[in-house]
Amino acid sequence: MIKIWSMKKNEDAAAKKKPKTSAAQIRVQKDLTELDLPSTMQTYFPDPADLLNFNLTITPDEGMYKGGAFAFSFAINPNYPHDPPKVKCTQKIYHPNVDLEGNVCLNILREDWKPVLNLNSVMVGLQYLFLEPNADDPLNKDAATEMSKNRDTFLQHVKQSMRGNTIKGISYDSVLVH
Amino acid sequence: MISQSNGFATPHDWAGRYYHIDQILDASGPRTDPAFSAGDEVKDFLRNKAKILVIGAGGLGCEILANLALTGFKDIHVIDMDTIDISNLNRQFLFRQKDVGKPKAIVAAEFIMKRVPGVTVTPYFGKIQDKDEDYYMQFNLIICGLDSVEARRWINATLVNMVDGENPESLKPLIDGGTEGFKGQARVILPTITSCYECSLDMLNKQTAFPICTIANTPRLPEHCIEWASVLEWPRVHGEKKMDTDDPEHITWLYQTASKRAKEFNIEGVTWSLTQGVVKNIIPAIASTNAIIAASCCNEAFKIATSSAAYLNNYFMLIGTDGVYSYTFEHEKRADCPVCGGEAVDMSISSELPVEGLIDLLVEKQDIQIKKPSLSTANKQIYLQAPPQLEAATRPNLSKKVSELVPPGGEITVTASTLPFSLSLRITYT
Ligand SMILES: [Zn+2]
């Protein structure tokens, strides 16, 4: 066998035994403790000992979704940050980029995810969807069509849906902040 | 002077068996390591002492096992958690039709032992995660022929963690091979010395993911229809029930759902095997790529085990998409690698010191410059600076003694925005 150990002795003593904590776990701890969120976003951990599963509430303070509180679930798997976090909206909301099952169309959650991105980037991206919904990437097709064709009706629908009303036969969850 | 001369012949070592290999082992050359001792000693090590582990008995694994056995390694172990599928038979040449459904590791081991006399192959049908450090400690070398990023990250982290400053035997060279279609790579990882698998995580080819809105609204490709079935329709129809990509019934459901969708949008090309390929993220495996990469891995294993020539430093890349191109370079270790980077510091503290006191010590330590550190052990949080809820939940620990939370010799992981990645503290008490 080659004598690797002699190479080891020559380098500085920096590399000592490392902890058994997994890379994903350390990375999540780092991401979470360095979150730099505006007051419009809040995390909630159902089990504070479990950093891999938590909720995020976004309460936009401007734009057409102002006055609502929007809830998302985050699930992080052991292959993070190679795999992106799985994010779903846990309410039925009227939004061009969120479908009725809670799937979210945000590029960095799928096709543009990179390990250098972090939970902060995802959260900021989500909040942006409420400030600038994007009719070109529709998941709720009705909402997207309305938004690009008839903005006033769309704005009305947004307000109504946030109160928990039914739009075109679909009843939405009330998301108003009390 | 043919091979009987090696003095360690077993009944299986017929005349001339190792004639060609011995050309390399009987005399030193211009590139041999100074520690190389030509002749009996090195042959004895290779044939009677070296113990090598092969992880994966699939496309690469079959090639690796055959190469190692024919090179003269005689104590080979193999781990694989899969069973043989009929679609494996075109390239995984240790398997036959009659073996379909049987564990790859076991069938491969039996085949090699039957075909190459005197070689012992010990199979383990199961996950690499089933085995502990004691198990990995018994090998001189480990070769990986895996297609899973997660499994590679696990074995890489395990081998890096195993390195014990007091014990030279704890450093196990890892040779990692990987292929994707006509591309492949082979690399030598000397845990804690060279860059590790985690260091190069950002070099991985991204798996193709289509924008979810394209899948939902404007499908153009058969793959879009299959993703629609698996990403959007499966959870909508089946709720919490998890999709199992190894369950043929699940694939059939996805195939049928995707086919309906394809018909609606006039898209052709949705097939059962494409469905399976897309949801399992299967990249077509090319037998010749596997053969080249496996050969390169085994060549490195042989050089490292025998010191007969300089080994790869440390990354060999093969690109066979346009002609045959290869590139070898030294991939550099990342200071902020979560597995092999960062620092480990020994800290001796009073067993009376509260967590708060430890945090003050860290902040005051001039040489590490930590601001607002968050602390945890492998299985629990000690103190997190944020988010507010977790800070509040861990705040009661501030007044507890560190010794109540961490055993002597235990490790604390420290993260802080001012650290490149993390710092680990090994705590002893006075
Ligand atoms: Zn590394």
C-alpha cells in the first residue's frame, strides 16, 4: 500500500476528526440561524427539535395580496442542498402561480435550484410571487388568464378569494389577517 | 522466471497465471514510488493481504469485480441493495436470465468465484448504511461504482469521519467511479487529504427538471406528460400515499395517466420504459463507458495497493459524446466543505461552565472570530440564535452546564455567519 500517512503528517493539523452531524443537518442549521427575513415572513416549527420540517407564513404589506397571511410547508430531505426543499402552499389560494393542490411555480424550487442557493433565497422568492404574480408561468390557468386579460376582475377575484369566497365554482380558503 | 517464483503460490496459481501483472511487480520503474518493494513482498500483499470493498454491483460494479479478480486481488467484498432486473442483462455481464430477481451482490460474487479460481468474494445484500465504522475499517481500499448521489455522500462522509489522527490505518483511500451515458469520471479521494466527494457537489450535472408551469399548461414533450403524471397527478389522486418508483403497478398507473395526457395534447412517444426512465431519472447506461471508467478505477486500486506507479491526482474525466476526450486535473479541496473542510478545535472547559459561558469564550476567541454562534450536537440543538421560535425553545439551555448536554470527548457543531461553514469543538472537562 502507498504510504498516505506521511502526507497527512506534512499538512497542518487543521483536519482533525469531524463530528457525526450530517452535511445536510449542518447546512440546515446554518441556513436557518442566518435567515434574514423581513417582518412579513415568519417561520413556525411544529416540532422545534426537527429542523427539517417547518412552516412559513407570508403576510405581504403591499401589493394586491396585502391583508392576507399565506402558509407554506417546507420539507427538507437528507440530500439537501443537492436536492431543493419541497415547498407547498397549505391553503387553497387564488394565485396564478399556485395551483389548487398547493404546488408552487417558482424556478428556484425546481429547474433553477443550485446548492449555493439557500432557504433564505427560497423564502424571498416566495414572497416575491405575492408582490409580482407572473401570468406567464401559470399554474392556476383561470387566474393567470384573468390577470393578463382583465386586471380589474382579477384584483376583485383576489380580494374575494382571500375572504374565503367561491370563484367560478371553486371555494378558496379565507386567509385574512385578523 | 515465471510466476511460480513468487513463493506464495496456492494450488490455483498455475504457471503463468500472473505473467503479465508480474512484469510490473518484479522490478521498479522510473515512476514507481520510493516505498515500492519489487517482487515477493508486494505480490504477497496484493494476493494474500489486501482486502478491498466494492460498493455497487451494477453496470460499473460487474466490470470492477471482474477487473480486480483478474488483476490478482483475492479478498474482495461487495455490497449492493438491488436485485437483478431483466433490463440489466445487456451490460451487467455477470448476470443471466435465470438470475432475474436475485440479489446482485450474491449472484456477482458467486459468478466471480466460479470463474476466477482462488478469489474469495464476500457479498452483502443490503444498504451501505447498515454497516458501521468497524466494518469499513477492515478494508485497505474502497471502490465505489454507484449511481446514487446520496449513497456516495454517505460513504464519503463516513470515511472522512473515520480518519483518526492517532491511527494511520483509519485513512481509507476511496476510488469513486461514475458514468452518465457517454460521460464518466474516476477519482481518487484520500479522506481529509485530497478534495472529497462533497467538495465537488456543485460540479454534478443537474438532473433535468422541467418548469412546473410548462408541465401543467404547455406540455410539448412526452417527458412533460410523464412529469405531469408523477409530480402533479399522483399526489392529487393518491394523497399522502407515496409513489414507489420500483413498484411496476405505480409505473403502470403513471404510464397510463401520462398517455391520456399525451393524447390530449397530440404528443407522441410516451412508453412504459420512458415513464420508468423519467421517474427514476435513469440516464441510458453505455457498456463501453462503464468499461473505461471501471478500468480506470481498478488501475488506480492496483497502483495504490502496490505502489508500483504514481496514482491519479485526483480527477479523471471522460467525455465520449464527440469522439473520445479525457481531461485529468487536481480538484481542489474546499475550505468551506461541510464534510472535510472547516476546523476542529479541542476545547478543555470546566465541567461547571454554563452554555452561555462557552458562547462567550467562543466570541472572545481572537483566532476564530465568531459572532453569534449557534451550537448543536449530532442529535440535539443546544442553542440556536434564530429563528425567534427556536431561539426561545433553546434559550433555557443557556444556563445549563455544558457537561449536562455533552459527554466528555463529545462534539459540538458551531455555525455562524462569520464562519465559512462550520466549526467542530471536541469538548473535554477539567
Ligand atoms: Zn470535502
